[in-house]
Amino acid sequence: MTLHTISIWRTLAAGLTGGIAFVVGTFVTFRLLGGSRPGAKGLLFDPDTQHPKVIAVWKEIAPLPRILETPLVILGGMLLFGIGYAFVYRSVATAWVVGLNRRAWRLAGIVWLGTVFAEFMGPFNVLHQPSYLSVLAWAFWAVCALAEAYALVFVADRGRSQARASGDRGPASGATAAPAGPHI
């Protein structure tokens, strides 16, 4: 039995697509809603609710975060992380149940855990961001993770899931679909 894997080129395309979706997700959540852009308040940068340390580090103390000073470096890094997650997905996809929703939610969970860990150790732990704002940021990261995962899985699996729509997990699982009809 041969193992059907995702090609390197499809993996790279899926990673770039997922990375772009992640960047768009961060733009909508953190920049537009959260207020991370210079001069903006937003949900995460309101002086009435956010710890002054967070606002100072993000918007006042030089050097400012790289996403503000040299955004292309960070955006490029986000694309590289997307490619990295595509290779992670490529390594586990054959063991996961077939289907866009099932696979995307699993991959989103992996992406989300990484982002939430960083948010927990940085703004929450070091900068004393209030708990409810941390939970909001974690929700923002969930949006980004889901956007990335859905885009990545869609591109990586395009045309593959229909062939195995019977519910089996693919050739690596050793499982086959049960024949249709009454069971005796």
C-alpha cells in the first residue's frame, strides 16, 4: 500500500494561502478591532481598561514592536509560520478523519495553542494585561487560527476529500469503508 501524501508544491501553496489568511485575520481583529495601529484606541488599547504597561510597550517606548516599525519582517514571518504549519499538517493529514471542517478545526487548535501560549506569557504574564482582555485576545487569535487552518486545509486537500468521502481516514489508517446495504 502506498501512502498518499500532499506534494511539496501543494504544501507550499497551502502554507502561503494559510499564512495570508492568518495575516488578514490579524489585520481585522488586532488592528481594526483591537486598536493596535498607532493613534488608535480599540478594544485592546483603551486606556480606561488596558494596563498602562501594555500601552506603553506597544505604542510609546522605543523601539516600538517590529510589526509597527518594520511590518514586512513580521508579515513575512507569519507567512513562513503558515508554511511551517502546512508541513505539520502534511505530516498528520493521513491520520485525521477526512473532511474540511474536521481537519481545519484540528489544525486551528494547534495554531491557536501556540498563539495563546505566547499571549499568556507576554501580555498577560509580563505586562499584566487584565484577564478579560487576554480572553478577548485569545478569541482574536482563534479567528486568525481558524482562517489559517481553513485556507490551508482547503488548498492542501482540494480534490482529495471527495475520493474518500465515505468516511474512512485514508490509506494510512488501514481502515476501509463498510459496504453499503443491510448488515447481517
